[in-house]
Amino acid sequence: MVSNEDGYVNAGLLVLRIGIGCMFLYHGLPKLLGGPAVWTELGKAMGALGVTFAPVFWGFMAAFSEAFGAVALITGLLIRPFCALLAIEMAVAANMHLRKGDGLLVASHAIEAGIVFLSLIFTGAGKYRIGKF
């Protein structure tokens, strides 16, 4: 039996996906289009984990995850794999801020977004999505 509550849950997931997706597209697209100079700076965040090689690669992966992850959120297509990438990216970002001494107030955005992405890995996109993934 399907209740009215199921429709509200699916509508809520749609609003969440579109809202977070639009914000991550706004932040991620300039990073992706910024090229190697921007990717190098982004990739340096991996240094907080002791990974100091290939900052251009890691930065590109972060920019790719944000930009294409945003599209995945908005469309609901391949949401679980992209949310996994985004959750990892947010863990790296939060770790970097905390190690730099920025404190929880600065790291909180990455932590909160990471929690959203982890939740979406479990729930999936909901009923309103493109495709079955």
C-alpha cells in the first residue's frame, strides 16, 4: 500500500537534490573551468591527508566531482556513485580546514554537505529522477 507520505518524501528528496545540486554547480563549475592552476590549488588539500603528489589530478577530480555530481543530483541520474565521490571530497575538505586550524565553524559547511551526501547514498534519488540509477 502506498500512502500520501511517500509522495511527500519523494517531493522532499527532489527539493533537496535540486537545491544542493544548484549550489554545488555554482561552486563546482568555475573550479572545473578554471583549469590546471585552479586544480593545483584544490589538489593541495590532499596534503592534509599526507598525499602530496599529483595535485593537478586531485584538484581536477574534486572539480569534476562537484560539477558533474551537481548535475547528477539535479537529474537523479547516477546519484549514489556521485554522492560517494562528493562525500569523500567533503571529508577531505573538512579535514583540511580542521588541520589548518580554521575550526568547526569553517569546516561545518563541508561536514554538513557530507552528511547530506551520505544520506542520499542510502535513500537514493527518490521517485522523481531521470533513469533508474
